[in-house]
Amino acid sequence: MDHELSAMLDELPEKRPRSRLEPYRELIVELRSRKLTFQDIAEVLAQKCGVRVTGSGIHDFLRRRNRQAKVSLSSSQQRPSAQDRFARPTSELREGRCAQEGNTAPFEFDPSEPLKLK
């Protein structure tokens, strides 16, 4: 990127969070890990932090954050294409050639017998 463009981007201010619950995200996650219900978390935020929110509002907030985290995680990992996933013919798998290449299945396949777990 051009030096002037990167300098311009560095000068832009940070965009503030759109949710008023964002400053309390770590607290909400911790309370949730301690098995508090969404309604209980809403009551704690109202009493201790002065933030009025419903239990469903907390649920929606966490759901959006989890969805965003999954999207950013999946976009950072490259997924194999369908062609790569299905490159081996089924006959190759039936004959056990994939086991010779180091892929170990959790079961043994013999068409004349039931599946056996290893």
C-alpha cells in the first residue's frame, strides 16, 4: 500500500462500538460461563452498572458476537474446494488405498462383515 494511504488510515479515529453492551462484553461472557441466565445477567447489569437491558437483548448481543467470531475465524482459514474433498473415487476408498497413505479410519470396512471399530 502506498505510504500516503497508510498514513491517512493511521490518522482516522477508531470507530466506537455500536452496542452499549460492548464495554461489558467480558463481564457478560464471564457471568454466562458461571451459568447465569440472560435475565439474571440483565439484573446484574442494571444493579451494578446502571445499564438497563432485557434478557433477550443480552442473548441477541452474544449471538451476534459469536456469529462475527465464527465468520472471522472461517474467513481466516482456507476451506478445501469441493474438487479437493471429492478427488478420490469411491472405489479407491473401498479398496483401502487411503489407509496406505496414512489416513486411518475409526473403523475397518469389509463388505462381507459388519463394521468394526478399531
